[in-house]
Amino acid sequence: MDEFLQAAIDEAKQGLVEGGIPIGSVLVIDGKIVARGHNKRVQQGSAVLHAEMDCLENAGRLTAADYQKATLYSTLSPCDMCSGAILLYGIPKVVVGENVTFQGPEAYVQSRGVEVTVVDNHECKQLMHDFIAAKPQLWNEDIGE
Amino acid sequence: MDEFLQAAIDEAKQGLVEGGIPIGSVLVIDGKIVARGHNKRVQQGSAVLHAEMDCLENAGRLTAADYQKATLYSTLSPCDMCSGAILLYGIPKVVVGENVTFQGPEAYVQSRGVEVTVVDNHECKQLMHDFIAAKPQLWNEDIGE
């Protein structure tokens, strides 16, 4: 198991412990995790802090040169908003735990030059499967449905 | 002048007073402003709170039915991230103060079914012109350049 994806899964699990939606993310630059995040819809009543957004926010204000060396890990395929953040900052690589539960605009992101790698990790899928079975309305809210 | 665009401009000016980037936004549902926001990069050291994101965050957790009746106003053309948030939540209408200083992926957003109206407002342009002349590096950071 990729240690960075494992760190993103750990974030997802932390979100679950907090009563939140179990999606996690880490930002890696030069082989080191510079920020971690997880979905904060429940915990902070947030409409914008998806895991990837929380991670980017926790990373703080970075330079374009920083982002251009970065890889963003997420346990779930980034939605339109999170994909847009990846494009805004020119993050060149995204590693996705799974895209079976939900698939964001991966083809569009790739067409804009981003390398997207989908791992198809069982634990990522299981976390979401169990969560959506338990709280379908919360999940729908998180993806605008 | 559209009262809602004026409210977004007022938000932009508030941001400037705070030492921030002068971009403002309001969210309108059923003819009423339900949330206001402005860019918080400087004020909160935020990488994700562009004006539109701050506005959506201030609106709190809304239902899909709420978003589907909404119009998002922004003094400046929404970037990839903010456009992605619009797509995520299915906001059907966006009113843009100007897209001369910066233009986000308007054609893509339109291709996904969003109605985008560009007002080409002089005050919106002047605010950004003066700000970028004074603080070009801050502006570049905000758009990932």
C-alpha cells in the first residue's frame, strides 16, 4: 500500500470517527506530506470543505511553484469543485483511491493536462459503501443531489 | 445597476478595506440575498476562500433544491475552482461583473448547462485594475500563477 494513500485513508477514518463523511486527502510535495484533510460538512457545517479542499486549505498559501511539484491524493474521485481547485492551482498529479462510488470529471481534468491515477482500493470503497448505506441523505447533500 | 451586483461590489470593497483582494459575491434565491462573501486569501490565509467559495460557505449547508433556484453573482469571472463549485451544486445561473481582468472556464460551464451573463461593469474592472497594479504578486498567487 502506498503510504500516501494510506494517510488519506487514515484521514477518511478520522472523519468517520468525528461523525463526518469518510473521505480523506493528503498533499505531497517532494516526497513528503505537506498537508492532510478530510470532509468537514458535518463537523464545520461546511459546504466547501470536501476532503481535497480541506487539505488544500490546511496547506495554507503556497506558491505556484509549490503546487506544480505536488501530487494530491484523495480516497474518492474528486468532484467538479475539487477538480476545479486542482486545475486552478495547476497540480499536475492526482491519485484517486476509488471512482466506483462516485466519479468526478476525470476525463475533463485529464484533457487539461492532469495525470489521474485510479488505484481502485477496496478499503476506500468499503468506507463509502457502509457510510452511504447508513446516511444516504448526507451523502446526496455532499454531491449536490 | 442591478442591486445584487451592487451587493457583490460592496463585498469586494469590504475586502479591499480589510487589505484583501477586491472580489465579492452574493447568492440569491427567490429574489433575496441569502449569503454574501469576499475573497479571504489575505484575511484568513485561505487558499480556497475565493469570493464565490466564501459566499457558498457563508450560505451554509443548503439542499439541492435550494441551489437549483439560485443565482450566484460575482464581481469577476469565476475561476476553475469556483466554476466547479457552481457545477457541483447545480447552480443554474451566474452573473459576472466582468471577465476582462480574468476569464474562467465560461464556455465549459455553459456547456454543462449553466446560464452565464457577463455585465462588463466598469467599477468591477477598475477595482481589479488598481489592485493588480498595486499588488501583482498577490493577484498571481490567487490564480495559481
